[in-house]
Amino acid sequence: MKWTMLLLTGVLLSGQVLADSSEETQDPWEGFNRKVFVFNDTLDTYSLKPIAKGYRAITPDPVEDGISRMFSNVGEIVNVVNDLLQGKFRQAGNDTGRFLVNTTIGLVGFFDVADDLGMPKNEGEDFGQTLGVWGVEEGPYVVLPFLGPSTLRDGPAKIVDFLVDPISEIDHVPTRNQIYGVDVVSGRADLLKAEELIKGDKYSFIRDVYLQRREYLLKDGNVEDDFGDYGE
């Protein structure tokens, strides 16, 4: 069922006529986007950010880094699927090897043993990038409630990545939700330091960084990018 939905989503999105990505049309829905941005930012300021700060304060750095690596290891499955869909077979082999080695020897990814064995971690692949490789334009920038920055192409593509994610296979709903919760808090804690980079209008800054980062990932780093060390 998941693979059927994956292929159907790809066909439907590939057939859409999306707006071009010129500077004038990147953010035609800015008024709406800013309202959603304020909602997300308020929610983050008064709930998620304080939790992330508390998590960072009580969690030893080695443990915090290990937990972050564990979720990154699970994400290798999404990477492998999209590697194959993009025809990056050598990278798919590398990412598969990383997952197998780190899941076993690396204790479910708590330790990145694969990197020491000559299997470096890649920037990561997702279905939004896959659609881009297939020729689907990114379309207008859009801010999604709770999820944040995206584009008309990348937003629906998140559904496919969610379905491929092994965590979605966990039948026990409370356990699955707890894992997702830890993942969100861990990811937010990783971004606390990145906030120091924000200058001027926060909305415009995050939009520009997001779009530049997506271009960087889609072109496999063949663009100038000042934010390569930070995730999305």
C-alpha cells in the first residue's frame, strides 16, 4: 500500500503545472505565510523551545548526540529509497551499509561506527528532492502549520517520506507518538545554536535560508551555500 501511494503521489505531482521559481514568484502567498509563521513561532516560543532547552540542560552532551544519531540512522531508510528513485546506486549502497553497520555494531545508531569504516554520512535525500530530479518545479514557497517552511512540491512529498519512515510501522500508537515526540525535541535542541545566525526580519531570513538549502541539496552541493552545516 505504501509503495502504491508513493508512486501515485509521484505521478500526480509530476503532472502538475507549478509556478516557476523566479524571485518574483517564490513567495506569492507571503501574506498567508506570515500568518502561519507567526502561529508556528508563537507555538515554538512558548512550548517547544522551552522543552528543547530543558532537554539540552538535563541531557549530557554524549547522550544527546547519540540520540540525535539514532534518529539520523533511522532516516537512512528514507535516504536509501530516494537514492534508488534518483538513480544514485552507489550512494544507496553507502547509505544501506551505514544503516546495517550502525544498527548492529553502532547500537541502533547511537554510535556512528560506519563513518570510521569509510562510509561517510551524506547530506540526505527526500522525496521532494526526488521530484526535483524528476523535473518537477518547486513552486511557490509555503509555510505549513506545525511543519514550517516548505514549497508546493516539497509539502505533499513529506507524506511519502513519512510513509517510508520505519517509525510509522510501529503498531502501538502511544509508543510511536513518544518516539516522534523525542525526535521533534531532539531536532529542535539541535537548532538552538543555529538561531544565533538569524538577522533582520526573521520570516524573510528563514525563507531565504530554506530555499537556498533546498537548492543546495537538490544540486548535491553544486551551489554556494553558507548554511551547509545546519539542517532544515
